[in-house]
Amino acid sequence: MSAVTIKQSARLRAVSYLNVLLCLLVVFIHVSSHPVSTLDKKSLAFALVYIPWRFSSFAVPGFIFLGGLRTFLKPPDQNGWRAFYLGRARRVFLPYLVWSVVYYTYFVLRGFDTLSLSRFAYGLATATIFGPFYFIIVISQFYLLTPLWKRVTERVSPKIAVPVAVVATPLFYLNFPYLLRAINPSWDFMYTDRLFLTYLAYFVIGCYAGSRYEAFVQCIRRRLGALAAAFLLLCALDIGLGWAVYTGRLAFPLLEYVHYLYCLSAVAFLMAAFSAHEGKLPCPRLLRAVDEVSFSIYLLHGLIIYLCNEWMAYLGIRRIGAQYALRTVFVYTATIALCVGFRALSRRLIGRKRSAAP
């Protein structure tokens, strides 16, 4: 194996670790949403669920960061822009369309929604068929603007672009609804989290990280201690202040700014930590498999949650703690097994078809 191959393999291994962690955290957020919303906010049980739930909240920003990084690890137009966009359509939008049909069909069959082409089209455009799909709408906007990000990374120094994006991001998503209402009081825009500007900083940093990967890794490695300290401090502040606000113990209007800084610090620290140890990171088969099907896990796990909830209701399982434990075990096991198993089966069938070809 050549030195170049070793460097590329080590690079992708650190990225894979972060991707798998973010994937597992997204599932955890959603399996925990029921106890977070139903437990007594003053109880110890709520605090025990809320702390890891709030901790996991940097998962989607992390995915946005990885989207930029992976896009620019090699020139996005290396094979032409047509190939780039067709690839994104095949790997991102087509699965989103298929799974939106699956979720919508399930909701109609269960009586949760009515069959309507216009309702489906609206849900597809706004990612409201299944709420967590908003990530796909956001990342698709970034991908559509890839030529813009390429020009920015080539012509603007990261010392200028990154601070501008970091400052502009919270100013936009925390003030955009108020700006609209100032222009027209009747406007009530509900989907700020579907707009790419809400996550601008994460993607822009990812673009520079991918296009200047070696320099980026060296930079964050040198600052690993400072990033760890910032992460621990902001993690404690975000979870503590978030819990106090959520339980009605405190009014803190700047919480969203603290949360934004926490997400930035979490993504930066974890990327630095994995990069600093990438030469020592093991790469077991299960981790590689989960890394390869992480998007499929993201698409499927919500349906598994719904099915699990129906199953528990049928069996008469009412205790929140029992539901939470069963839901967590079942959703992780079933989702990962189905996605990994389907990918392995499809690869085997494709391999047999190729070997049988004359």
C-alpha cells in the first residue's frame, strides 16, 4: 500500500467515526423525544433523559459539516457538474422521494393523514411528511449552490469567510422571522430551519476543511486542548441552562446563542479528537457497515419508531420507562440490522449478476 493510499484511508477513517457517531445520536434524539415531552419536568427521570438528549443536539449541524467536507475532499466538478448533480440526485433526492412515499402511505393507511396529491407535494417540498427529513431539504440547497461554494473556497481566505459565516448564521436564523413580521405583520414563516442560511457556518467550515484537509487537520490538532476545554464548558452551560429553561426554573433569552456555540465546539472537538487518533482508530466491520448505510438509517429509523410504538400499545405497555428501554433497543437493533443486511444482500446479488454475465 502506498503512502498516498494510507493517508487517504486514515483521513476517511476519522470522518467515518464522526459520521457513525452522529448517525447514532440522531436515532437517540428521536427515540428519546417521547419521554422528554411526557415525563414530569421536575423529576429526576426527566433530568436523566434530558441530559444525553440535549448533549446529542449537535448531530444535524455535524452532518451539515460533513456534507461540506466530503463534497470538497476532491473537486466536486472533477467529473463534470452534470455527473456531480446526477450523483447527488441519485444518492440523496431519489431515496428521499421514495421514503417520503413510504411514510405518507403509512400515515394514510393508519388514518393519520388523508390521501391528497397536493398535500403530498407540499409535504415533500417542506419536509413535513416526516419532520426529521428537514435535513435533506437543507443539504440539498447547499448542494445546488456547490458552484458558489467552490468559487468562495478558491477566492476567499478562510480567515475571512469562516468568521463571517459564524457571525451571520445566528443573526439570520434568530432574527429572520422577526424581520418578516416587521415587513408584513401577517407573515408567519414556520420553516426557518429548512433554509440553508440557518446552517451556513457548518457547511462553509466543512467546505474549507475538505478543500484544505491536511491544513485543517493540523490546525485543529494543535488546538485540541483548547477545543476540549471549550467543548466541556459550553456543554455544561448548554445542558444546564437548557434544563433550567425547559423546566421553568429560569428565563434566559440568550440560550440559542449558547446552544449555537456548543454545537460549533462539539463538531470541532470531535473532529479534532478523531483526527488526532486516526492512525490508531480500529475499523471493525460493523463500524464500516454503519458508516456506509448511515443515510439509510436516517431515512428508516422513524418508521421503525412508529411501528415499535404501535406494537407496545397493542401489548399494553404503558410505563414510560419500559417504553423507552424497549423502543431504544428495538429501534437501534432493527434499523441497523435491516439497513446493513439489505446492503450486504444487494451487493451479493449484484456480484452474482456480474459474475454470471458473459
